[in-house]
Amino acid sequence: MSANNSKLDRENHARIQYLLALAGTTFSGVADRLSISPSAVCSASLGRYRSARVEQEISRIVGLPVSEIWPGRTPSKKQEDAA
């Protein structure tokens, strides 16, 4: 991952954190709902790895499609099937 992509991921991560705060929750709140660790949610938000479950839960909470939260990402097979 280049420095540019890393910066963009961190900016988007901060944006996601802000959107969750507006919705009244945090990365820890998402983690609790999914019974996973907060670090797993943060890693998915940063783009370190993909998690359809995390992406879909954040999408549901903030009321935006996954493609708008993570622009440029192709939907996972699970997300395509859900659409």
C-alpha cells in the first residue's frame, strides 16, 4: 500500500468514525453488536482487510451504502448477493 492510499484510508477511517458518532455509536459499539473485537472493526474500517459483516453493519448504522462509505471498493460477493 502506498503512502497516498494509507493517507486516504486514514482520512476515510476518521470519516467513518465521525459518521458513527453522529449515529450515536463507536467502533466499539459496532464490535459489541457483531461480537468481535473493536480492533477488528478498526482494521476493517482502515482497509487492512475486508469484512462484509463489518461493512454491512456500519452501512446499516450510518444509513449509507457500502459503496459510498468505501468509494472505489468493489462489493464483496456477499454484498452483491444481498443487493
